[in-house]
Amino acid sequence: MTRSPFSLGRRHLLAAGLALAAATPALANEPIKIGLVTALSGQSALAGEAITRGMQVAIDEINAKGGLLGGRKLELVRRDDEANPAKGVVAARELVYREKVAVVFGGLDTPVSMAIVPLMNQEKVPFMGPWAAGTGITQNGAKPNFAFRVSAVDEIVDVGMLAYAQKTFKTAKPGLILVNNPWGESNEKGLKAAMAAKGVTPAGVEKFEANDVDMVPQLSRLKAAGADTLFMVGNVGPSAQVVKSLERMGWKVPIVSHWGPAGGRFTELAGAMAKDVHFVQTYSFFGKQSPVGERVIKAMVAKYPNVKGPGDISPAVGVANAYDAMHLTALAIQAAGSTKGDDIRQGFYKIDKFEGLIKTYTKPFTPEVHDAVQANDYVWAQFVDNRIVPVGLN
Amino acid sequence: MLVLSALVSGLGLGSMYGLMALGFYVTYAVSGTVNFAQGSSMMLGAVLTYTFAQTLGWPGYAAVLLALALCACYGLLVEWLAVRPFVNRGSDAWLMATVALGIVLDNLVMATYGKEPRSLPSPLAQAPLEVGGLGLGVYPLQLVIPVVGLVLAALLHYLSRRTRWGTAMLAVVQNRAAARLMGIPIRRAVGLAFALSALFAGIAGVLIAPLMNVHSDMGTLFGLKAFAVAILGGITSAWGVMIAGLIFGLVEATITATLGSGYTQIVTFALVIAALAWRPNGLFGRAEVKKV
């Protein structure tokens, strides 16, 4: 039996007609894809999940109000970079070329972000950093610059760490204990610059590896050099090892830290001395909340079964930064009136006012300033049991 | 004071490397192959102990014993899945296969055990040791580890050199065919070696867990350093491997304490290369003599 060519043609015609009919409204309803490249596996997976949740809660709010650009819904597309810069670039490429995302969020880790940003500038797709604090991510020298950030910036955190230590602990001779990677390096530079500006000489600079067990030798050197405060930069695991090593040495010294300890169960890992570590945060869900804060907590409890209260919104900075960043990005798209990369970039400069979690943003971005969070927006926090609470609030 | 505390903590670290490296020694001595993902076996010991003792609330000894037994079973599995199929075909692909199996295990553990590092408490790691009111900077556990390592090395040495069974095991690597003709059960000997190897790594994991954080990639760096130690010790001698571990740990801690941590990796591994250039068969190894 032979198939008549006519019937085949008719079927094709029908299909084409249907596709045509579907295409017109599809354009208006086609979702706007927002990409996210971050660590979704490995030690930092929890932080990647926090970013996801912050973005998703914001996306749900925006979609519930009818989406953007005349009814187009937002859709989150996630890729795992396994904290590996090469994998991050591959994932970002795929999101840009195949998924055709409007904006790429990403890079929990500074090295990954540093690798992705040049691609974004080349392809003219805006990049939004909700976590990685490396100074060079937004200050990358590109013109025009497509990298924006709603998070801490090492350079500013480092100035803040010194100022906080001087005010709280009368620090005169700090010792630096830093993770041996680009993040540690970025802060070594920042801390040294901050100290030089204030005429402070450090007792010493020591490094550790992410999986080091015993940091007594490094810390003994700092102690022998007369350090009166420790500036610590490292993720939660090694930060806990620093604290445990201090405990073994019986050395009680104030510790002022970047936000590494916030990334996990610091109290369980570090023991009784965990509460003595003061670290920087951009937001805390404990204490008195703004109406936005209360709304987000409610939404998180309703959406995620394992969230019972503020203590389960962890790490808080991931959720808060991502939530604000997603809303600001939506405002930029709305201001741009399209999903073209360069229009969105200029849309960021047109954002006037937004009431977010971290603060009420007023003109958060200008062609010169691509970081929405500034020095006075930081919160100093400590662990009380398993809760991250602002220092002094207890 | 600086050097003393470095010595004590170096001894503790070094014996952990040595203990792991013994695992490389056992399988190499019997079969000429190793499980490159020895760090994953160590992680398995720690994670299982944590799960039984903390999550399920079993008494400590039961948790440790079952965890170690399961580690030994995992060793058998490594040999069966990742080593035997390739050795039988005369291929060296077991190199990659053992690494691959280790990665599979790491990710399985991450999916089931979770992504967050956890802490395993131990009565031997509660309060640091003090001598005359001065903190030495070590927990009692850090002194137990070298003892366990040296005892195991001695036991292995005795078994392999002084017993019929040990000699039979060593015969396997010399000449498989001849060993089989002599009635030595080769398959069982090699399987047993891999079980022992994973068991040693498991013991290391259980001992190290209270000192570090328990998570799915806790063994990676340790496995690498242990391999360097095994090669440095000349992989063919149990004593050599254990002592090389102690030397490695001591050198590492001393360099950190005197030159600063910026130099630790550079100087330690440069010394490993220098030592191997000076003695290509390792500090305590002998050149292999093929007897025909």
C-alpha cells in the first residue's frame, strides 16, 4: 500500500496552520526565562538552595500579580556549577544560547562568577550576583558593564570588619586567618588596604586549606606574633575548625569574620565557642521584621514543608539577597519594556524606589555603581544555638 | 612552645595519613593494584558511624563495629566491580574505575546523608590535654591515632612476614599462575586484601571524624596525601608506609609553624619530589626484583 502524497501534505498544512494559530498568543504569554547558575551539589548546596528559594518566592509574587511586559510569566531555569568555574561557564553558555534566558543569576563562588562575567559582557546579557562577594565581579573594567549585584562586596566588608573590630574589641594588632583560594586572596587584599588606610599593622597573615583538620600551627604563629583579634575568612567547615583549634589551644581571642559561618550548622561543628564569632550578614529574619520580612517568612512557611519559622530560612543572606535581586531585576525588565540585554541593563539604572528585605532601595544602580548593598546596610550577627541573630539581640 | 605543639599536632595528622596509606599497601602487596578512591572509603566509615550513632542513636561501640564491617564489604565490592573485570582482561583501566566508583559513592552519600557538614562528638575529643596548666593544643584522641596506626602496621608486618597465610598472600603478586598451582586461592586473597584496605580507611575515618567535619567529600584531600605518603614510604613495606606518614605530618606541621602556612604545600610536596628523586623506590622500599 502506498501513502498518498496528498494526505501527507494536508497533514503538514494542518500542522503548520495550528502552529501559526498557536504562535500569535504564545508571543504574549511566552514566559521570560531567568537563569541561575550556582552550586546545587557539594558542601555549598544548601546556600544554592537558599538562593533558589529567595528567587522563587519573588517570582511567585511577580507572577501572582500578572507577570511582566503585559502578562508574561517569569520562569526559573537552574543549572548546577558544582562550585567549578569551567562547569559554570558551560552552564551559563547553555542558558544564554539554548534557553535564551533574559538574565543570568549566579555564582555562589567568586571564582565561578569571575569566569562567567566576561561571557555575559560579550553576549550582552545582564548578570546578577546574589551571593559571591569578590570585588572584581562587578568592578570588571568592561564598558558597558552587564554585571550587577545585590550582596556583600569584599572590599566594603573588609573595611567594615576593621571598623567593627576597632569599635567593639579595641583591636590594635589583628591576625588574619584566611582560606587559601581566590576568595581568601580577595579579602587579604581588601583587609590589607583597609588596615593601611587606618595605619594598622597586622600581626600576621595565615592560610588554611578547605579540608584542613588542625589549624593549631597557623594559629600558634599568630598568637606568638601578638594578635589581639582574628579576622577570619572561610566557609562554615574550615571556620569551625579554626574555632575548635582555638579551643584546644585555650586561646580566647575575639573573632571577627566574613559571612562563612552562616552557611551551615556552625554551632554543632564549632562547639561552645561558636557564639563568640561575630560575622557579617546582609539580613536577619530574627528580631523585628518589616512588613516585607513578615510577608516573605509567611510565603516560605507556606511553600516549603521543612520551613517552620525564621530559623529554617538558612542561610538567610542567600534568601534575602536573591529575593531583593529578583525583584530589582523584574523592575529593570519592566523599565526596559523588552527582554533585550542592553535594554535591561539600562533598565537597572531607571529603577527609582523599591521596598525590599535588606532595605528600601532608592536609585540602587547607576552606570558607576553596580552594587546595591552598601557599607551601612550590613548587619553584625552571631550564633545563639542554631539561630543567627544580630549581635546584642538575644 | 610553638615547635612542641606543632610536633604533637603533626604526629596526630601524620598517623592519620599513615593509617590511610596502609590501605594502599595491603592491596598493592597482594595484587599490584590499589583503590585510588581510598578517601571515599574513609568518608564511608565516618558517615556510617555518624548515621548509626547520631541519627539512629545506637551505642558507640555497635555503631563503630557495624560501620567498619560495612566498610570491609565495600572493599569487596570495589574489587569485584572496579578491579577484577579489568585485571582479568590485562587492562589498567582499574585506575580510572576505582576513582569513578569513589565519585559514585561520594555522590550517593551526598544524596542520602545530606549536603551539610555535621559533627561527630567523641569522649576522647571533649577537653584538650593539659600539661602543668599549659594547653598542648591536642585532644587525647590525637594521641590515640598514632598508637592505633603503629599497632596495625606491626600486626600487618607480622602477618605478612611470619605466617603461612601472609606468605601465601605475598606469593600472589609474585606469580599468579604459580601461586594458583600451589593451591593458593587467589580470588579470595585479593578480595580479602581489598576488604582490609577499606577497613583501614574506615578505621581512619572513624578516628578522624570527631576531629574534623563529617561530609561527603571529607576524604578527598586525605586520600591524595595518603597516596603521596604510600609512595614516599615505598608502598611495599607496612612499617615504611606508616613511618612515612608520621614524617609527612611532622614536616607539614613544622613548616607551617616556622615558615608560615603560605609555604606548607609548596615545601612539603617539593620535599616529596626531592625524596623520591633521591630514593626512587621510596624511603623504605626496595627495588622490585623479578625472580624467574
